[in-house]
Amino acid sequence: MGNTLDIIVMVGQLILALSILVGVHEGGHLVAAKLFGMRVEQFSIGFPPKIFGFKYGETVYSIGAIPLGGFVKISGMIDESLDTKTMEEEPQPWEFRSKPAWQRLIVMLGGIIVNVITGIIIFIFLTYNLGERYYSIDEVNKNGIVPGKIGKELGLELGDKIVAINGQSFEKFKDVRDPNRLLESNSYYTIMRGNEKIDIPIPSNFIENFSRQESDDMFVEPMWKFMVGPFLKGYGAKEAGLKLGDRITKIDGKSVEFLHEFRSELSQYAGQEVTLDIKRPMDKEMTQFSELQLNIEVAKDTMIGFEVVKLWEPTILHYSFMESIPVGTEQAFKVVWVNVKAFGKMFQGELSPTKSLRGPLGIMKTFGVTWNWVRFWTLTGLISMVLAFMNLLPIPALDGGHVVFLMYEIISGRKPSDKFLENAQKVGMVLLLGLMVFVFFNDIIQEFF
């Protein structure tokens, strides 16, 4: 998991993101309840014990010590507090149970709606500020791809050119890893291998490979050309005479035009000295080069000490604010469809829950050990949409469970008894507790075993 400071940074980002999203979710319930004249007794971000709180009007606002959720306690509602004593008394006009079913339905949907709106807003502003960056598949296919371990297991080979996914052509190289495409039934890649066109089936559980943190560069990469970037401390690249912008063309006489060739060749010389053939730019435009040779020591970890700069600028699409609205909204809802498809495959037995479901530890690692505002808000937007989806599941104790009972009441004209709702709430809480325990232990197993 890394050192103590790394853990603090990851935990801090996770808590901040969850606090924001729980706050807006529970705020959606609170605003809707107050709009319809219901009494809200308590609003809490985090679960007890209480760290801080104050009372404003009829509502106690507080922050709990366990930052993995929150709650709003509305008078006259059977919720996780299971306050059944109040339910035995005569209904009061300010209580949840006294209001029309359609109002209660809006209150229960309030948190979900606000989470969806939050996710959409985040993706709209990310789209507006950053645009969209991608590498063209046409450019990638000029040289082909470099498969990593996962790609090789699938059947891809060096130099393959991916020309279609599920029988459809595509424009962006990143679509090769698009979960929506990988989760379709009978998915496959169409590749050109030399002059031969080949269909490579994608196993139904293939997406599980991408739940592993270390898989980012293990599937496929383009054949990158590269140059020397910033130097790393503890190595001898700079002292040996390398300069920023240098292009390494040979290692001990062996040509290394592409990054994968450089890495492969260098790995054979751990702890040895090698001779590098260098092309050094003579002007800022990098149109003229001088040629030279340098001797350099390769460290035991097969590093010589510089960051790689890829000689390939991505395509960047910039959007006006109005253009960002549909693009950002589409990106937000893609998250929902991925979850719908993934749950469907889990219920069909095609995906393993132990490999597909991740909890706080898995999410925490995704935030990383350094602050990056783009990554933070992207993940916060993703989590907001996932929370909306999860809360809509028809499980008692979740908002979706309440929605199911309210829809039944609206359609049938009959309200389920308080006793039934109380028992359903208990069953739902047991199910949720069991799911939380499973996810926590699964996280620990995935991380440490």
C-alpha cells in the first residue's frame, strides 16, 4: 500500500470525495422533505459517533466519525434508525407518513437525482476545461500495437492492427478498452496481421483484468517513438552526457526505433555498461540533428535514469460550453450503463464478484498518492454516478427499496403496513451489512493476498 504519507494522501482524497457526494445526496433528501413541509430531525455526513454538530431550526446538522456514508432522519419514516415507537403514535401533519405518496416518492428520489446532477455537472465542466484527448487509431495502425501480458493472453501479437470492435470501425485508440464495448455479448476485435484479417474473441470476463491496478500498461500500447525527458535522481543518465530531447537510436549497435524495443534491449544489460547511439537536436524545431555515442551504466533494475517523452501529440478536441453539455452528459451516463451491464454479467455468472467489486481500498488506490485535480474530479464524478445507480437498486434500506414500495402504493392504492416496512428494512440492512463485509474482506484479499 506504500508508506504512511502515501496512505494519508489517498485516504484524504477518498474522504473528501465521499464527504462531498454524501453531503449532496443527503442534501437532496433534506431539501425535498422540507419543500413538502416534512420535519427533518437530523442531517449527518458520516456515521456516529458524532464529531461535530449544531442545531438550526428543527434540524440537527452533524459530522460523524465514520466517513463511509450519511443519513437524513425524517419524522414519521421507517429508516435505518428503526424508530418504531414514534410510528405507534397518531400521524402528525409534518410527518413523512402523512404526506401523499407522490411527495414521499420525490423525497426518496431526491438524493439519487442530486447525485446524477452532480455527476453530470462535473463531467460537463471537465469536458469544457480539458476537451477530449485521444490517439487516432489510424495513426496507431501505421505501425501497429505492442501487446502486454494481458494482450498476449488474449491472442494479440506485436504489430497487429486493430481495425474494428464488435464488427464496427472506430476512431479513437482508447475505445479498445471501452468497458461498454467489452461488456457487450460475444465481443471481439478484428485485426489485420500482415495481409490476413482475423477476429479475436473477447472472453465475457475479460474486463476483470482491468480491475487490477497494475494492468494499465499490460494490455496494448501503440508503438511509441520517444526521446529523453526529465532525469531521475539516483541514476547516471545526466552525468553520462545525455540531454533533454536526445533520441536513442541504438544500444550496443542494436537499433531501437520504438520504446518497446528500447525497454526490451536495455533489460538484457542490467548492471552492465552499454554504448548508446544518440541523435541530438541542433535547433528548437528539431529538424537538424548531430550524431554521437555515449557510454552509460545500466542499473540493476534495468533503468538508466530518465523519463520517457513520447514523440506523438494526441488529438485534442475543444468544446464550447454549450457543446460540453451533451458530451459531458453522455460521458456521465456511460458510467451507469457500464454498471448495468456489469451487474447483468455477474448475475449471469459471466463475471466474478470477487474480481469485479471493489470497496474503499480499491477506490482509494485509484486516487493515487499525489493530488491531481483532473483525476480527483473525474473519480468524484464517476463515484457520484455509481452511488446514484447503487442507491436505485430495489433493496430495502436503500432509496430504491423505498421507491419500489411507494410505486406499489401509487399503482395499487394500498400502502404496505408499517410492520411490513419495518421487517423489510431489517432484511435490507442485513443484506447491506453482508455486502459491506464482503466488499471490505474482498478488498483486503485482493490487496494483500
